[in-house]
Amino acid sequence: MQVNNEFRPKIVAFCCNWCSYAGADLAGTNRANYPADVKIIRVPCSCRVNPMFILRAFQRGADGVILCGCHPGDCHYTTGNYYARRRMTMLFSMLSYLGIEKGRTRVEWVSAAEGAKFAATMNEFVETITALGENKRLEDLRCKK
Amino acid sequence: MQEVMKKRASELLADGTVVRVLGWKNGEFAYDPTPAVFQTVESLEAFVYNDFCASNLSKYLIKFLRQEGKTLVFLKPCDSYSFNQLLTEHRVIRENVYIIGVPCDGKVAEDKLREKGAEGILGIETEGDQIKVKTLYGDLDLNKKECLGERCLSCKSHQVVVFDEMLGENGEENPDCGRFDMVEKLEAMTPEQRFEFWRGELSKCIRCNACRNICPACSCEKCVFDNPASGISQKAAADSFEENMFHIIRAFHVAGRCTDCGECSRVCPQHILLHLLNRKFIKEMNECYGEYQAGAEAGSRAPLVNFTMDDCEPSIIYTKEAGK
Ligand code: SF4
Ligand code: SF4
């Protein structure tokens, strides 16, 4: 997205309800700063995220997509994030194979107590995506205005 | 081989072991035999088996899942892997199927014959590694190896992994088939080159869904691509995003379940190198989670429905090798 001739990335963050979403909350209550470019979508578990969600986010104009969940071993549903981890590894591998820039997708484990980590991760991710620029290789022109 | 198969099929039909036979009969063209069901000894007249019989019969067994009686099926090595995979997913019942394994040293692709000047193909005969192609304009003697389909050139295994009886001698696995060579070549390219390569491939797709229909791993009763309300059922891709999406999702849905039978690439009317997507997943899963061959063993647990506590993190993809 261009704002005043300056590129502002649109970032979608899928956060699991039990850890990362609470982590984002904590970042807020602690008044830790992270850019408003990050749009959070709350999901029950990181495992709920279908590869399709990530592709859709790109289609609808996201420049970067990050998935946050409980640390491995701490999943509210015991094993959800283990499955998510494998799935995302394979998806990232395929995206890279198709020539999509590395780094446009990311997975980070953030617990409910890690407000600072949440903010730091988001700052870092926004920086990466800003450097990568607009998502051109996975865009759907019809969805861009 | 055809006569031996016919004879066994008639015997098994006649003595009531099976009530139907799943095999091939001539299609519209001699080079395009289609899967067919035979229910009487007389109908077996039309049974054919030759080096054009490439289609994988295992998927057709799903149709008989809820029907009475045993089905006789002829399975080539790659088809037998698919059969095991369908068993694993409870899409066929082992007891309801009588499997005759047929050894295979590759099937002939019609387009390769055309390249060699065969027009108006009427039939094929095989003598060892020589084939005689009968055409409207006379016979052509060719070397079989030079006319094999792409997938047969990098065949992972000549072994029928599940059967009740075997016609002829069973083959062996072929680990040095080099099936990942092309994947490796792509991995060594820059992202820009890869992007260009895949645009060139995927933009040819006309979304005919043939690759999905033929795939023995694509065995869901209801598929999102059958649902007109999904907006993605069957329509030509409008832009590069849709091309990517269909192919990523198709390959993803069969990831860990794809036996690398090669049917998808074989039937694609646009000759898109679909196996390069499937093989990428197979290769990556082998590297990340240990060697796994879908369908080698019935009941095995595929990598994507499994995990260990110390699996690699997704970021490994970005750090693995430079240039990747
Ligand atoms: S068979 Fe080929 S053209 Fe048809 S949908 Fe599949 S990839 Fe596209
Ligand atoms: S994806 Fe292709 S190679 Fe894999 S099982 Fe399906 S048809 Fe066979």
C-alpha cells in the first residue's frame, strides 16, 4: 500500500487465542509499540490455519503474513502447533520453490507472557517486509484498488 | 501377456472367485486404452493389455467399495502403491479385491511416437526392448526405451507391493531413478528464475481438472473443486494468483499421500510438469522428517499427519541453502 508516496506494508498476523493473542494484548497493556500495519486475526489454534488462509491473505493484498502460536509443547490443545509447524514448513518450502521471496511468510511462537517479544517480532517483521517491498508475485490485481 | 491375463480373468470369473474384472479395453484410439469393467467371460473378448495401457486402475476401485462381490484388478507397480494408499485411507477394502500383479518396464507415450514420425497409430506389439508400431502408413520398428513416457524414465520402483498373485516375475525398487534431479535443478536457480519458470508452466493450465480427477490420492467424495459456490470450481485462472493457488493447494492436499505415480503429469493436456510440484513436497518431507514413501506399506502414517517434538522450525526453509 502506498501512503503519501511511501510504501506501508500490509501485514496479516494470525494469532492463536490462547497464547499469542494474549501476548498481543499484553504488548498493548505494557504500551509496547508495534506498527499499526499489523492486522491481527484471532484463530483458536495455530493449527486452525489452513495454507489457503495464507494464500487468501496475499490475494486480498497482504504483503506479509505471520503466524503466531503457543510454544511447541504449550499448545492449549496439546499438539496443534506441532502439526501447524510441519504444515507451514511445507507451505513455505513450496512458496520459495515457486519463486516467492523468502521472508514474506513467517512463524513465531509467542506465549501469553511475552508481550515484549510480540512487539519486537512485529517490528522486525514489518521491517523485513518494508525492505522486500510490495507483494507482486502473489497478488491478485482484481483485489487491489 | 494379454492372453495370459485374459485366461486368468476368465478362470476367476468362471469359478466365481470374482464377479467383475477391472482392466482395459481399446478407447477411441489404439494408443488410448481406457479402464473398463468386464462382468462376463464373453465380454473379456474386448480386454486389452499392451504398452499403451498406462492408466492406473486403483482409483476405479473406490466405485466398488460398497458393492457386493469381489473385483479382480490388474495392478502395475506404481498402481499397487496407489492401492496401498487407498487402503490406508479406507477407500478400498482389501478383502473385496483380488489383485493380480503385472510387472512393468515402462509404458509407451503416444507423443514420443509422434516425434518419431508415427501417424495414424493402429496398434503396438512388444518384443523385449523393441516395439512394433502399426500405423495406417505401415509398421515402424522402434526402440522401446526411446518411446517411454516421462514418468517411466524416472520410475521409483518396479515392484508390485501388494498382490494375491503375480504374473511373471516381480521387479525391484529403483532408488537411483534420479526422480529429484529436475527438482534440484530448480532449487539451484534464483527465485526470479524459478518464478519465471513456474509462470511459464502454470499459465498454460486451462483448469480442466483432469489432474485432480485422475489422481488416486484425490479421493474425497466432495471436493472444493466440485462446488460451484466456491468460486474456484472449474474456471480458467484469471491471473497468476489463481494459477498459483490451484496448484499449490492441489499439491498440498496430496502432500505425504502422493505416491508419485505420475498420472497427473501424464493426463495433463497442457503437458504441465505437475510432478515437479509433488516431488518437491516428497523431497522436502524426506529431508525434514525422514524418508517416507506413500503407499509402500498400507497403514503407514504420512508425515503431515504426524509430528515429533523436535521437528525443524519453518524458518529452516529460509536458511537451508544459499540460492534456494
Ligand atoms: S490437467 Fe493440466 S491443464 Fe488440466 S487442470 Fe490439471 S494442470 Fe491444469
Ligand atoms: S498427485 Fe499425481 S503423482 Fe501424486 S498420486 Fe496424484 S496422480 Fe499420482
